[in-house]
Amino acid sequence: MAKKSISIKLPLELVEMMDELVAMGRFPNRSELVRVAVEEVIKKELFFPGFAVPSRRPIEV
């Protein structure tokens, strides 16, 4: 599959949590974590619209 690079801005808290998941070995890097997260939201929105992820949730730390 062809890939395209994009730029995003995220709250510092999210980036810190992403780095923790990468450090734990759950993802090889931030890019892969974001790719998987975006893919999951798209799948839920397209295939399970009644169970869609809310567009904005507060960050629980």
C-alpha cells in the first residue's frame, strides 16, 4: 500500500502516553501507533457507526 506523510499536532499528554506505549514495546514507533489508531477509528466509523468513538473525549491520566 502506498503511504503519504502527514503532519499533526497533539496535546503533550497524548504524546507522552504514546511514548510510554512505544517504550513498553507495544508499538515500534509513534507513526505506527498513530496509523493503527486512525485505522481503528475509520473501521468503527464505517462498519459500526452506532458504536463510533466520540469525536472529543477528555484525556484521563
